[in-house]
Amino acid sequence: ALENRALGSGWLGGKRRSPLQMLYDLDKGPGSPLAELHRQRRDLLRRACERHTRRQRLLQPEDLRHVLVDDAHGLLYCYVPKVACTNWKRVLLALRGYAHGDPSAIPAHEAHAPGRLPSLADFSPAEVNRRLRAYLAFLFVREPFERLASAYRNKFTRPYHAAFQRRFGTRIVRRLRPSAHPDAAGPRHDVRFAEFLAYLLDPRTQREEPFNEHWERAHALCHPCRLRYDVVGKFETLAEDSAFVLGLAGAPDLRFPPPPPRAQMAATREHAARLFRDISPFYQQRLFDLYKMDFLLFNYSAPSYLRLH
């Protein structure tokens, strides 16, 4: 308690239980179906880490850049792009009083503004360890290939991401289209899905720089086998899992922005299936191998449309 009061957290000093304490109480109390689901997800993640990971390097400050900190509510949130992270950033800002506590009133560009939300990378090792021990840590994940298809569609087929397409689209076209003009430097929103995947699988890509966060693997962004996550939320159950976290945070009345309607989510899944059906079995297998740890750690089955060996 002395340690936590030093952090200035409003949920200490006997005012109310911390989110981590509330989760512990739920685990020990009479069965709540949602609490039991999240306990099972934690256990599955722990067992998968034990089974599939070997000795790993020590985490560096930069590895903690995606873990956002809410000291007032005792929360650590690791954001994964294309998994409702804009809305979760809005919610964290609303918890701090922005937009009179209405997440939907916060523009996306403000939610993503650098420095608006502190990350674990901003603290000293001792301060990082204190927060890791005392705070509720959570992340949200998504079926890996649906997330990848969503990133492609958003970043390479829409004309309003000119800077992004100039950086990555031009690079992909130059590398994969031998006839492309060597001086072509304009925005490219005509990158084909097969070209995007070939770029990801090209060994030169990760030698040049780390994957962009929009297609980096969730486990590489959040390090779930090195950091303890108390809640593993899923995009597929976004409304229920978000309400569960907000209840633990002592903000059950804060409304998480509505998730996509069922019909839209079904259309998104079908769009991903159409994209991947046109990819050869050889490249499907290589891509599955690249994202395999996300499938294993977060308990996703290989999509039925894949033709794996």
C-alpha cells in the first residue's frame, strides 16, 4: 500500500479496491461466467507460453512503448493496431476527464496524438516494476489474418493514407514490379494483396527495419510471455470484454464506443477469406508460419479457407 500511495493512485488509501484486487476477488468468489472465461484465457496463454517459447532476451524500454499507463485507475493497456485501439485510447482519455468523459466525442487524431497517454517506456525500471506488480494489465487481440486483411485494406486501398502509401506502397511496388519507374515516389494505393504479403515474407523487409505496428504480430508488440496480462480481450467479443475491464476499473457506466454490427464483422471475415483464397498454398503456409505464435498464444484456429500442408 505504501508503494502504491507513492504512485498517487486514486484507488488506494481505502477509497476503493484496485482493478487487480477486484479481479482477484472475482476469481475467488462465486462463479461469474465472464470471470471464468477470462481465467481460462489467462491459463491458456500461460500454458502456450510454457510450451512454445524458449529462453528470451531481456526486455528493453522500447519493448514497452505499446503499454499505456493509467495511474489514476491502476491500468496497463497494451494496444494492438486494428483491434479497436483507437476506441480504447479514447476510453483511457475519457477516464482522465477528456471530452467530459465521453469517449465518442474524442477525435481519432487526438486519441493517437504522441504523448497524450504515457507508456511504460517513459518510466524508470523501478517504476515499471511497481506498476507491473500493482496494476491490472490487459490487451485486446484479433484473429491474425483478419487483422492483417484489415490493415491492408485500410492502409493500401484507401486514398486518404497518402503518407503511409508513399512510405510503404512505393517501396513494395519498386521491389516487386521490375517494370516500375525507379523514380516513382507518389502515393500508391494500387498495391495488390499478394504484393503486400510477398513484402512481409521477403527477408529483406525485417532486416531493413522492424515491421510496422499495423502488421507486426501481437505477441511482438505486447510480449505476453514476458509480461503478466490479467485480461485477454478479443475483438470478436469486444463489447463484453470491454465492459468487463471497465467494471474492474470502477467505471461501469462509461460507455465503450459501439463495436461494429454483426453483419459488418461477418462481411469483414468474408473479405479476408476472399483475399487469402487467391494466395497460393505455398505462400499461405509461409504466412501462417510467420503469424503462428499469435494463433497459438491467443487460441485461434487456422482459418478454414487456408490450404495448409
